[in-house]
Amino acid sequence: MDRPTRYKLLHSQEMVTYMRRFTIHNQSTQISASMLFEEAFDFDLLTRALNVEIARNDCMRLRLVRTLSGTKQYFLPSYKITSVPFYRFSSDAERDRVLDREAAKALNVYGGETYSIIFYVNADGRSGIFLRVTHFVMDAAATFTFYRDLLAVYDSLKDGTPMPRPLTRFEDVIKKEVEDADLPAKLAVVREKVKERLYPDKPPFFCAPNGPKLIQRDRKLLLQPNLTVPMAYAPFRDKTNFLKLRLSEADSEKIAAFVKENRLSAEWVIQLGMRLALSAANDRVNDSVFLVLCPRRRTVAEKRCGGEMASPMAWREILDESETFREGLKRLSVSQLELFRLADIPTPELRKIEGEIFGHLPVQCCASMMFSFLPLEPDAMGGRAFEYVGANFGHYIMPLYVITIKDPKSGRYVFSYVHRLSQTTDAEIEDFHNRVVKAILLGVEDPARTLGDILDSI
């Protein structure tokens, strides 16, 4: 039997190999997602649907291997799961305990284990599907592609109707990048634009949600009183806690109405609130950097692919306190478009640029947090009522990871904070969250209000 073709990693996948250099807890490079659905599934039929999904979503047959020239990937021609672990939970606390335990387990990605799945029945009778998958295989957008397509296949089997439209093969996406002879020249141009966009005439400042404590510690430790970027990576002190904080229905409605009326992305509104809260916590330093996951799905075909294509980018903004809230949102919209155009650059190259310009060590990081906004619409699961449930994966490479969604069921905005206990307390995260919410509400209630005025009030 011929050996399957081995491919080098996509530039987006290089993010994972880079992250694994700075952690001993490789679940930090995994996604753990859980969905609850109102209906009672036939789980035997759902297992059959899962095997059809594995056949039609080739990223679920992707495997990884170490070679002398680095990590390579290949696709199994076929693969089947005979059974799926099943739980029936008596309470939400029991569910969270079990799923958090699963999320905190590292997949043996070089031993053929690239994902795991659990089916369960929630205490209230809803059906649940838990997915734990390496970032080598899927990004956040890909997990939703998996859920949508799996349920569409399930419906086809249940109703005896034709299978849903085929997905784009991840192998075709990989071939396209691997065979692009012009890519090195394109990235050389992108590299220069990244330097201009992210690292202008002064070094970035590490704005942490609990203020400059970490920087002050490293200033004393390294005898560098002007240090602006601390040693943020701490592979032996990376234990996390998970906080899920919900906005009230009234506050969520205010934000949603403002977003709809002004035809904005809720991501910009929330992000501006976060940047203002970071500034308020750091003596009004107006220079903040987030890591954001740029989806890099530019074509319809790419949007219908189940594989890993996203890349983290350092999104730097230097706020002007004289700007209004509305003007700040406009600037974020423009800069996001610029950033997404530069997102083909590999993560190791991005960090190399930062080191060349500012002399930052690999363990130093100018971004204090990773931020992701998941735009879940009510019809995101083919019209099914659903709830997205997060999980605590126990350890994380960054000091803070924030995922924000608008819950399709309740309409309330939900903020999930995975934070390092060695660097921030629950109380500090809750205080940061309250500042974020206050900044957002002040802005949406009066978008002509200046950012400086909002900072005065939070």
C-alpha cells in the first residue's frame, strides 16, 4: 500500500509548533467546544452520522508525524469510530466537572490522537456534543463547520434525504499554499507592512487587566526601569481558572440595538471597551496590544472547509483620548481590515520581527491577552436552538484568553475568561470585566462621548 502524501504545515499551523515551545501542558494548543441542543438525539444514529462526517470532512482524517525536517501531516484514506463515550449528567456542576477534566487532557497528536468526542444528555434533557481537537487540525470557525455539517448529515440519515453539499477538502487548501511559488515574495511584502502597521516609532506596552504589576516585577528583577514588555510566558506557572460572566438582558439589548442601528460589528464595540479598561488599569497608557485570531477564510470555498486556517496577529492600537467612541469604532474597523490582509505571515516570523526591532526575548510578549469574538447567529446550527458551553483547559500559554459570544438562546452577551492564577485573581478579572462593560455602555448610550471622558468614568 502506498504511503499517503506528507505535507509541510501551513503557515497558520506553525502557530501551534511555536506555542508548544513555551508550554509543558499541550492542552494549551487545543480547542475544547461543547454544544447543547434542545432536541433528544438518537445517539446511535449520531454515531453513524459522525462516521459519515469523518469521510466527508477530511481534516478529521488528518494525522501528524515528526520528521527530521519538522512536523509533517498526511490524510488517512478512511477511518471509523466504533463507539463514542456517553454521559448522562444529573447537574450542570457534574457536567462542567467532567468536561473540564476532559478539556484539561492533552491529545497525543503524534500518536494518532488529533481529537476526541463525547455525547451527553444534560440535566435538563438537552442533548450535548463535546469536541476536543488540536489546533493543528481545526480553528474556531472549523469547529462550527464540524457541528453544522455533522447535524446536517444526521438529519439526512434520519429523514432519508440527500446528503448536504460537500465541504471543501482541507487537503486542497494545503496543496494551494504548498504549491504557491509566489508565496515567499508575497510574504516579503507583508513583512514590511507588518513592521509599519504594528511597530511604528516606539515599543509597545504590555497592558494587563490588573495593571502594571507584572512589568514592575520584571523591571526590578532585570534592573531595567524602562521595561515595557515583561516575560509573559511561564510554562511552569500557567494553571488557569475559568470565569463565565454574563451581561444582563437589558445591557445586552442596548449593545445589540446600537450594533444593528449603526451596522457595526459587535467585536469592535466589545474590543474598544476592553482597550479602554486596559488603559484605565494601567495609568491610562493609551497603547494596547491584543492577540486576535484572524480567520483567513477569504473565499466561499475556504469558508466551507473544516481545517485550521486562522492565524494569531498582534493587533496594536494607540488610542487618542480626544476621539469619540464612534470615531474609535471606525478606526478599529479600518485597522481590522488592514490586519486581516497581513494575516498570512507565520507566527514565528511575527515574533522574529518584534525581536529584531525591539530586542524582545522569545519569552517576552507585548500582548497581555488573546481575544476572540464568536459571531453566533440564531441560525448558525441550521435553525436548531443551541447553546455554546465553554470549558477550562487547566493551563494556558497566555496570561488571559477571552472569548465573547452573543448567546443565541437568551440574546445575552457572555464573556468567558481563562486566566492564569499566578498572574491574576478572580476578583481582578471581575473588576476588569466590570470596567469593560461600563465603558461599552457609556459609549453606546452616547457615542459622541470622548474616550478620555469614558476613561474618567471607569
